[in-house]
Amino acid sequence: MHSLTHHGAGRFHFRALHSVPVLAPALDIVRLSLHITAATVWVGGQIALAGLVPTLRREADRAVVQAVARRFAVLAWPAFVVLVATGFWNVAAVHFSQQSGAWKAVFMVKMAVVVIAGLSVALHQRSKSPLGLAVWGSLGGTTAVAAVVLGVALAG
């Protein structure tokens, strides 16, 4: 949007009412790309496995299901570490002390949710009973998605 101001004698001046969007600085692009890619692996992988595991259980023996789960863990845990590291980097980039009380409250909730997600997935991975696998897997997946939603809220 622009405003048009007449300055007499046929002269007009255009003034932007809104700033023109600019690209993010390169370091921000790297930081956010790493964070989003890691979230894609951690959260998206859990969602994909939740859809695939029932079929694997029906069509393959237990050893195959366990091998798939172990292989996913090889990808997921490094992604979780990248998420936590880039999460701290994100907080440093937005200057925590300058954020509103509401933003800080949501951030603290997100940190609790991330801890619960990590612990739940770790407990799921170590569980031996079907109930434990179901409870910890469900809690891990649900809290992982909740962390994404809270992250979007924090991004503004």
C-alpha cells in the first residue's frame, strides 16, 4: 500500500504505508532450517511410524518391527539433540529478556512439554509391555506435536 501526497505544481510523492518484506539474515536461515528439519524428523517420523507400525505388526514378525524402531531411533535422537540445541539458539536470537510475560509463559510450557516428550519417547523405547509401549508412545507423540504448536505460537 502507498499513499499519494500532492506537493503542488504537479509533483506527487509516494510513501509506503507498510514496510517491504525482506529476506531473513543468513544465520537466521541456517538456525531456523536446522530447527525445522530436526522437527520434521522427530515429530514427522513419529507420526509416520504411528501409521506404519500397525501394518508392520500384522505383516512382519516382531524382530522386523523392532529393527525398524531401532533404525528410527538412530535418526530421531540426533534430531532431538539438534532441536534442543537450535531451540536454545532460537531463544538467544529473540532476546528472552525482551519478550512479553505471555511469551515467556508459553515458552516455559513449551520447555516442559519438550522434556515430557523426550522422557516419554525414552520410556517408550525401553518399555517391554504392550501397555507401556502404547502409553509412552502416545504421550511422546502427542507432546511432540504440542511442542510444534507452541513453537508456532512463539514464532508470532
